[in-house]
Amino acid sequence: MHLHVRIHHWVLWWFYTGVIIGVIAVVNILTRDLTRAQERVILIIGLLFWTLGGIVCHAYEGIKFERPRESPGRSSPKEPEARKREEWHPASDFVFPGHKRLLPPK
């Protein structure tokens, strides 16, 4: 089963910003002498950032999973009306008047 994933650019920016700020937060938590309350505030802000990002992404349909569209040359058997609407001509319809070949003589 093939799926196309369509992701808006702002979703990627939100993701990259969150990862960069998250790395900075983890480095600060590990290297600085922060109190337990300060660590919790940093982690709660990070959690709120990712939660808000998920809600906004869902609300504005920032990521869509779609089935690939059928190419115009193929018609699926589920759509007989589409097959009837297709216009088809044999190659002989395009022969130049008075000639028996598709291409003009050399």
C-alpha cells in the first residue's frame, strides 16, 4: 500500500525549532546546577511546545496522508463512467489526407 505524505513547511520549521530548543534545554539541565523546580519548568514548557504544535498541526491539517492519484493513462475498474468519458482514436485517424502513413514522406 502506497501513501503520499504531504507536510507543510511550517510543520518542519516547528519540528526543527523544537528539536534545537530541546537539545539546548537538555544541555542546560545536565550541565548547570538548576533546582528541581527550574528543571520542571523547563520540561513543562517543552511539553507545552510539543502539545501546542500537535494541536495546531492537526487543526490546520499540516500533515496529510493520501493515496496516490491514478495516472491519466490508467483508469481504475471502479470508475466505469470515467472510462466512458475518455476519448480514444486509432492511429489511422491521424493519417495525413492522401497518404497511407502517419508521417509525411521524406
